[in-house]
Amino acid sequence: MKEYIAYSGEAFTVEWYFDSTGNSDAFNYYNEQSDIQKRKLLMLFKRIGDFGKISDITKFRNEGDQIFAFKPQPDRYLSFFHSGKKIIVTNAFAKKSDKLPKGEKDKSLARKLDYEQRTNGGSYYEK
């Protein structure tokens, strides 16, 4: 059974994206992190889930093209907003430069499209 929900709050539910084979790169990346790094990310999920926003751009930022980044230093978790008060976390990586790597953003955009197609088709969530 996949654990889609990372955090559920009053304003938003934060979920991990899973591909059609049941794999989640972002969730796997998270599970490999130290307890301190996990706590940093979960605090960001809790803040946005409970209050609906994170005003500090050093912690959460619009990266354009409807992609947003949770930024628990030095990691980045890319995501997008979806109807039903959901935020879907698509991929994660360790930040190595000042700019967002194009390949990571492209991966997030492709997963956003895949998620939307599979949810619209009724095949994303397990029944």
C-alpha cells in the first residue's frame, strides 16, 4: 500500500507523487535523509498544510510554470498545487548551485502532467 499523504492539514494535504510502477523518487529521497532533515521538511509541510502559505521564500518558492519548491536546506522538494486542496511533491534533490536545474524542473512538469492524466482517468489512486 502506497503512503500518498505526507501531511494533512486544515488548508492543504501534502502528498507524494507515485509513478505508474508505484515508485516515488521524492519519498525515497526523504526516507534516506537524517531525522533532522526529515523534521525540517515536515515542519514546512505542517506550516503550509495548516496555514495555507509559507511567506519566507528561503523556505518555499514559486519556481514558475506552476512548480513550487520546499527548501529545507540543502534539499529541494519540487511540487505543484492540485484541486481538492492538494500539494503533490514530485521530486527531490540536494541543491548544488544557485539556480534550479532545468532537468529537475522538467521532471517535475512531466510528473505533474502524468498525475493529472492518471487522476482524470481514474487510475492514479489505489481503489
